[in-house]
Amino acid sequence: MARTKVVIVGAGFGGLAAAKALRNTPASVVLIDRTNHHLFEPLLYQVATSVLTPGQIASPIRAIFRRQKNATVILGEVTGVDKDKKCVFFSDADRENVPIPYDYLVLATGVTQSYFGHNEFAQYAPGLKTLVDAVAVRNKVLQAFEQAEAEEDPSRHRDLLTFILVGAGPTGVEMAAALAVLVRSTLQSEFRRIDPARARVVLVDMAPRVLPTFSEDLSTAAKERLQKLGVEVRLGHSVDLIDADGIIVAGERIFSKTVIWTAGVAPSPAGKWLNVDTDRAGRVRVQPDLTVPAHPEIFVVGDTASLDQNGKPLPGVAQVALQQGRYAGKLIHSHIVGGSTPKPFKYFDKGNMAVVGKGFAVLQTGKIHLSGFSAWLAWAAVHLEFLTTSSLRVSVFVQWVWTYVTGQRGSRLIVNHHGSDKGTRSAAAPLGTVAVTK
Ligand SMILES: Cc1cc2nc3c(=O)[nH]c(=O)nc-3n(C[C@H](O)[C@H](O)[C@H](O)COP(=O)(O)OP(=O)(O)OC[C@H]3O[C@@H](n4cnc5c(N)ncnc54)[C@H](O)[C@@H]3O)c2cc1C
């Protein structure tokens, strides 16, 4: 008899947990992702600010499942689902809309960047969602310092050495603090014509406080810490415009060549593929067992799913995705082997954390609110624990200790990933002149 086929789309936190929960299930598990790696998104900002290398926060999916004999990994982009024929379609390097049949389907396709209807901002303000994004931001930041050092006209230094983060949630706060530490410590002794410590780091948000999902006391602690690091925090106004010259906020133009978008996300098109009810943001409304109505064989988990608990929607965080993925895997296992059915999904909230520069974090779990070094130690321990492999844990731990003690970063290379080296030196520029990227 043919084995039951479970197709999982997305090898992020949710998809990976679902696949692992099926390791002892007599089923064939097919895991499809458009990248060949599982990415630890919470540390993306450390790649963008040169602390870690891309290889320290991502692992090949194939390597993670090398011992799970019932799991097959496919590199491909899923483009649709046919609920009636029970198959998903994917495209790869040379084929389009290849069907893969399933008996059970788990969609764990996460979110993408959202510019709140202003897609024209995207070309000037890259986001931070993938490894390619993180390396692009790292290139942009390091390139700005190189250009400023080479630039004779000091009036251009102002734009080059102003870094703007749009969005003061955890990513914006962590990134702003890490940039402030980078410019005031690591880079300080290496430039001769400019003073990197004079660089401006500006954090902008329309919300009245930073880290709005944290309690007010922790928001205040984070804001004070940012200001101590020299970050300009501008709250209460949305950005009116982002263009090649910088941003306009509350009618004021802030000139900058490096604007980074950390403000918003939109779910994957899973709701459209399934043609089912979604919430206002476009996330698929799932039932308490994480399936979609009338389809007990289709599960949606993680950031792309919408489920209320205690009257509030569950947040788009790694723990929710992980616990939901594990739950979906266990439920499918019990359907296949005929075991007891788990109770409806219930999220166990282990708390919230955000790091604000070297040796300082805020932590909120239940009634415990902590800020400072002890919270930072807890943050470091939890992040190490959740990295996918032991080798990454060791490598990241060693790098963090090294960076903490010496101030030196793991990777400060400017790497052009899109085949373009123009900007470092133009072929047309006469020998002896330096061509500066616009
Ligand atoms: C910069 C950043 C910092 C964060 N910091 C924290 C933090 O500190 N703490 C925390 O709890 N959470 C944090 N989060 C949120 C957390 O990472 C997400 O909640 C979590 O990754 C959601 O897991 P997921 O499985 O739903 O989606 P993801 O982990 O995003 O995985 C989705 C997967 O689906 C794949 N995929 C998408 N579309 C397709 C398709 N069409 N075909 C094939 N594959 C596809 C993607 O390649 C990806 O591998 C952060 C997120 C970001 C971006």
C-alpha cells in the first residue's frame, strides 16, 4: 500500500518543527522551500551589522534532515494549491507549476516585507527578511563609510553618514543599537579622513513608544539605552516619503543614503492559494486545531496563520510558529497511526526579549520585567539554545565572546551578490581617479 504523503511548504520555524514531529511517522514527508536553508531570522540584524556571517545563522535544510529517512527536501517555489485534487504546484530553476500530490498539507510560508501600500519605498529602503537582504544592508552600510572616506567634499559626508531605521519594533531597535555600537567602537580607529563616531543613527516610528509590544517600563528603558548609545529616536510621526535623498518625516527632510525598512510585514499568499477566509492582514484564519474549515487535511501554521487566544491574535514570533508546527506534526501523526487526538492548540508564551546594544536587553515574561545585563545574558542563552545545530551554537558563542571582548566583528566584507562590482571602481574612470557610487 502506498505510504501516506505529507507535504510541508516552508522550512522556517513552523515547517521545520512539523517535519521533525513526523520523524517516527510511517509517512513520506516532502519539505519544499524556495531557499536551501533554514534561517534563524532573529539574528539577521547581526549579519546586517557585521557581527555574524550568513553561515552562522542559517543551515542547509538537507543537512538538518540527513538522518530523517522519511523526509525528502525539494528546492522550489510553491505557486499554488489545488484543494480538490489535493496537490501543490512548485516551480524550480527550469520547470514551472510541477504538481506534487498530498494526503496532508502543512503551509508554513511566513511573511514578506510590507511597505503599507508604498511599494515605491522599496527601492530606497531595503527590508530585513532574508539572508540576501541582510548582506545587502551590510554592503550598503559599509559602502557608505568607504564612500565618505574617499569623498573630498565634506558636505556629502552628512548624507553618507546618516543611517535611518524606519520602524521601532524589535528589529528596528536591535538594528539601530547594533549600528550605533559599530560606528562608535569597531570602526572608530580605522578611518583617517572621517570620524565614524560622528555618524547619525536615526530611528523613526509613528507609534508613541519604541517596542510597543513590551510593557511601558521596558519601552522606556530601551529608549533611554538607545539615546545613551547616541541613537536619535523620533516617535509619533509616520514617514511621508522615502526617496534617493533620504526621508521626510513630520514635514522635515532628513538626508541619508542608507534607509532601512523594519516597519511592516505581509503574509505569504497562502490564503489566496487556498481561497479561504483571511484576517485583515491577509493571514489564513485557522481553526483551534490549525486546519482550515472543511479541510481537516490542510494545516496553516506560523506567521501566515491567524488564530486568537484569550481574545487576542497570536503574535508573529518564532515560538508561536515552532509550537504550531510541532502541534500540526503531532496531530497528523495521530491521524495516521490512530493514536489519541491532541487537545486544541494552546500557545505557551515564554516571554519577549529584545537586545539593545552590547550587554543590554529587555525581557518580559509573565510578571517579570528585566532590563540590563542579566536580561542580555538570558537573551544570549535563549538564542544560542534555539540555533538549529550544535556547530552553529559553538561558532556563534565564540564569535560573541570575541566581539564582546575585542569589539571586532565577524564579517566586514562588502560583497556584491548581484554580479555588479561597479561602484568600487568604474571601468570608464581614468586610472588614478576613484569612481564613487551614487
Ligand atoms: C529580522 C527579524 C527578526 C526577528 N526577531 C525575532 C525575535 O527576536 N524573536 C521572535 O520570536 N521572532 C522574531 N522574528 C519573527 C520570527 O522569525 C517569525 O515569527 C518566524 O520566523 C515565523 O516562522 P514561520 O515558520 O511562520 O516563517 P519563516 O520562518 O519566515 O519561514 C517561512 C519559510 O517559507 C519559505 N517560503 C515562503 N514562501 C514560499 C514559497 N512560495 N515556496 C516555497 N517556500 C516558501 C521561506 O523561504 C521560509 O524558509 C523576527 C523576524 C525577522 C524578519
